[in-house]
Amino acid sequence: MKPLPEFVYSARDADDNRHRGRIEAPDRQQAESLLKQQYANLVQLDEVVTPDKVQRFLNWITPVKGDDLLGFSQALASMLEGGISMKRVMDILYEDIEHPALRRVVSDLSNDIAGGQTLSQALGKHPEVFDDFYRSMVKAGERSGNLPEMLRRLADYTEKTEGIKEKVKAALTYPTLLIIFSFFLITGLMGISVPFLQEIYGGLGLQIHWATNLVVVVGGLLGSNIYILVPLVIALLYFVGRYFSGDKGQTMLDSVRLRLPVVSELYRLLYTARFSRTLATLYASGIAVLDSLELASDTVGNRVVGNEILSITGRVKSGEQLSTCLRDSPHFTRLAIGMIAAGEESGDIDRMLHKVADVYELKVYNALESFASVIQPTIMVVVGLAVALIIIVMGLPFLQMTGLS
């Protein structure tokens, strides 16, 4: 039996609470009818294109990244500003784009636009590439008749967010590689060198110190069971990764990020910058306040903070100022809230939110430099001490033999 088409939707109930999800139906009309029976207002409904095996493989091996979307948005805006038709733009992009997964998506967009769909409708079929934020911005541009300008804003937003993301990645890459290298170094030392020294001690008939014996036992276990331990470690990492990629695991991980000493402050700066940049871009694009908050909650990068932002939408709807609502949150600083309040008082909140984002992105850069300057030597010292301790402990029998211990 052929599976039913799947649609992603966004709707509001009678209390104006937003709901998002997926629904299966024979066609768009029936999906719309079913949702209108459940909800008072259907905001958005898009059919999802189920990727074929080739597309799924391409998405897995070469996912579309922020830099790819940046180039796509910039090229699209430039050609539309030049008066080129949307269909022709897509055909040109298809010939120009080298990224295999994005190329196939552009091909689908071209076909859908040729079939009479708007760009936002065509993008809605590819939620794995174009998120709610991107599609909402494009839809706002279509409604206002200024799509190229909206695409420029999307490109600027993507450029800034990708810039800070690359800074974070660069700051964490070296410590991560150092930790992995250290793990293999110590494991190799314990699993290969220790059993070798054990044979020497046995041949010489040396009395083994208890600390040396402990290292010998651990090294023996590693050396004799290495072919069992490696697959077990890989399997453990796989299942841990699967758990933390799910809803419960991701929420737990996000909660831990906000509690870790030193690192939690860095994450708070990052979330403040991301929230402010997203909200400023949405406000300036004319998207409604409640919709802007809900979209910003999705892009902030932390489910705990995102849920907290969602929880204040009701208060904002009832007339409270955004800055007043944020004062109850432990995740936004007094400085950021004060700047937002000043923007509300002056009636220029989107410009002030951009300033908040600029300030906190700079704070993130400075914090990353400080973090890197501390964490790298700390890891090297800890690893050096661990290796030195193993060498000293394994040398105790020789010291005992020479009477130096």
C-alpha cells in the first residue's frame, strides 16, 4: 500500500496557543480540512517531499550547512534584484551549485515553481534544509513584495550566526583533538608498554609494588581484551549519541550546559546573542511579535532556554513588555534586558536588539579566547602528569632494586 503524503503544519487554537506538527492525508485539501476541525487558525501547511534513497544518502554524507545557505540566499537575492524570473534563477543556481544535496533540492524548487507554487511553499517541502525561521522570512518577503531585501537580511543573519558558530567550533576543536589523542596515548601506554615491562619484572624476579601491580592489572586487561573493548566503546558511544540526539537526551544535555562551571557562562552569552539576532531580524521583517518569539525559541540552540522563551509569549500577548518578562529569567543578563528595555522605550527595539547581539557576540569571542588560553594548557598538564605517574609507578620495581625507594 502506497504511503499517504505527509504535511508539516503550524496552527493556533482558540486560546491563540501555537501548535506545530506533521499530518498524513490523501491531499492538501483534506489535510487542511482535518486541521481546521482541530484548530481555530491554520497558519501554515506544507507538503513534505519524502527523499529517495539517493537523496537520503546525500543528506547524510554531505548535509546542507549554513555556508551553503548563505551562498544560496546571496545569489538568489542578487539575481531577483536584477529582474530575473524566479524559475530562471533556480535553473541558473542548479547549474552553478556544486553541493550534491542542495543541487537536488534546487531542482525540486525549480519544478515546484514551474508548477505555480510560491518560493515559500516550495521551500516548505524541504524542512530538513530550510527551517521555520527561513521559510517565515521568505513568506514575509513575498507578502510585502520585497523578497530580495528579505533574502539579503537572511544572508546577513546567516553570515553572522555562522561566523560565531565557526568561532565556537574552532575554539573547541583543538581541546577535543587533544583529549582524544591523550586517551589513545594513555591507553596505548597501558595496553602495550605495561605488559612488556611485566614480563621483564617476572624474568628478573623483582618484587612488584602495590601501585605498580594495580597499573599492571589494568594494563593487562587493556592489552588482552583490546579487540573486545574497542567495539564495546564504539557501541557505547553510538547508543549514547542516539540517546542525546533524542528529545529527552537533548533536553538533559541542554540543562547540563547551563549548570557547568565556567562553560555555562559562555553558553549564556551565546544564547543571548543568538536570541537577540534572530528576534531583531524577525522584528525588522514585519513578522508578528508572538510569531517572532516562537521562531526565536527554536533557533536559540537550547531547549531549556527555548521553552522559557515560549512560556513568556502569553505574558507578552497580554500586554507586558518583553524586557519585563525576561527579568524573571536567570539566562539573560541585566545588561541585555536593560538594552532591550531602552529599545522598547524609544520605539526602536529591532535596532537595539541588533546592538545587543553585536555586544554579546563580541563577549562570546572574548570568552572563547580566554577559555582556549586556559583549557589547552590545563589538558596538557593533566595528561603530562598522568603519563609521568604511570612511568614513575612502573619504574618503582627498578628503584626498589637499586635501593632508591
